[in-house]
Amino acid sequence: MNETLAWTEYCKSISPAIVETCAKAFVSSGPGAFVKALSLALPEWKFRHAMSRGGWYRLGGIIDSTGQRVSDSLESWVESALNERDGDIGQLIDDFTDQSLYATRLVGQTHYLVASAGEETDGFLQLEIEVLQEMRVHRLFANDPSTLEELVDPRGGGDQPVPVGLPFYTFHRVHHIGALLRRMLAQKPEPAPIHRMIEDWSKSSASSASAYYNHWVIATREHIDRYQQPVFCAQAIATLAGEAPEFGAAAGTSGLKLNEALTHFNRESGYPMAWYFHMLTSKAVPHWVADSVVEDSLAGFAYLPHRDVEVVRGWLHRPYSV
């Protein structure tokens, strides 16, 4: 069994312990309590909380005006009801317009947890735990919908979300990031931007100062292609609390003033070459900085280590963004 497959199977093997921890932990106790509970379930791993992302939701089910559940899946219920009426949404509205049925929504937040799994830049486990809370949202058919989207997930409206139950933890996924990135390369040999970012981190002075997972998590998406094969996409997200530091140099700045701006940005971020990696992933640092850094180096103003200049030079030769 190769290393990639071994890690994939291992992550599957520890999933039941994570699921059980999710079932037992209380959201009200906070992520720290969850990490402690997880350390008891998986003592061989030292997971820590890296960051949280919220502001998303999934479609839920259907309840009536008394709170009784009509269906666990709004989409499945609508699809079945439409099929019974040969796809006639007007007939569906007529049949149910007098009933007080409400859609629910699962409002979510994702907690990213990380644990070291080796010396390599991508040698770490990344665990995603979701906090979900079911909310009653709009009354079905009250807006006289003309499309399925208007029926299941209308925009706007005056309905105030009402909690249906308490928030709860649920296991989403766990990856060995190195194994995941190798699986991506097996699907498509041309390195994706995330592969190049990991390589640049390994080559730069950032790698000797701090672990990649101390500053970044990797948000992954998976879909099935037309050949029914899973396809992964990955995006780096900074774990900084709040916005990235302000980059304090105007276009065309060079020499000592540019060095001061780079040093300040790195210090605020907590590691060398932070400005470069934020240039790859956000608009916090503009692209002209890379040109100026290399021009300064060629002019003999060597405020960056040679290894870092070579990383920047490589980006100028083949630019990418993550």
C-alpha cells in the first residue's frame, strides 16, 4: 500500500472516534473543550484549533406550524411532490397554499483543527468540524413562487429565522494534507496553485521559522466529474484573526522604505515572507512588490535572503494565485 493510500485509509479509521466525540460534546462549551475531548478519544494526535469560518447554510427540511416534522429534506419533498403532479409547480402551489408549512435551514460554522504528522510542509492532519443549528425560515408557497429556487430558497423576505433546536457538532472531513495534494496530482499532473504555494513555503525562509499549518488552513471542495470520478479543489486561507496587516508602501517604493514595509508586514503576521504568501492569496499586498524586490536584489540591495529572492523570481517567471 503506498503512502497516499495508507494515509487515506488511516483517516477513515479514526473518523468513528471523531464522530463519537461530536455526538458527546456540547457546542456551548466552545472549541477548546472539543479539542480536549478529542485528545482523550485520539491521544496519539495533538489537535489544536486553527480557525473558524461561518456565514453559510444548507437547506434543511419541512416542519408545520406546531413544529412537527413533515420531511427531513426540503429538496427531496419538493422533487417528489412535483413528480406526482407531472412537474406542474402551479398545481403544487394550489394544493398546498392553505397549509402552514415552513422550510428549515441548517446554519453552519466550520472549525478547522490541525495536528502535526511529519516534518514536511504538507505533513499535517486537518480536521473540519461543523457546528450546525436548524432554523425555521420562510413559509412555503406564501411568496407565490414561480421557480423551484423561489420555493426552496427565496432571496429576501420578512421571515425572521426561529431556532428549531440547539446547535450541535457534526464531523465533516479529515485529511492528511500531503496525501490529499498527492491525490490531486494523480488526477492532474500539472501542479495546482496550492502545490506551488506549498513548494514555495518549503523553499523560503518561512519554512525554517514556522510550520505552514500555524498560519494557513486549506479549504477543500470535492465534486464528481462526468466520468464519475472525485475531483478535489483546494484553497489556502490565512488563520490570522481579522484582516491581513496593512501594507504600508505606495506603488513604486523601493530600497529601504520597501524593506521597512515588508518587515512590518512580516512582523505583524508572525513569520518571514508573509508579504509574499498574502500576495498570492489576497489583495493585501500588490503584485508590483515582487518586481521591486527582485529589482532591488539585482541592484545590490540585498535585504532578502537569496532563497527568498529566488522564490519571488520564480513567481515572476510563472505567476499564480491561490
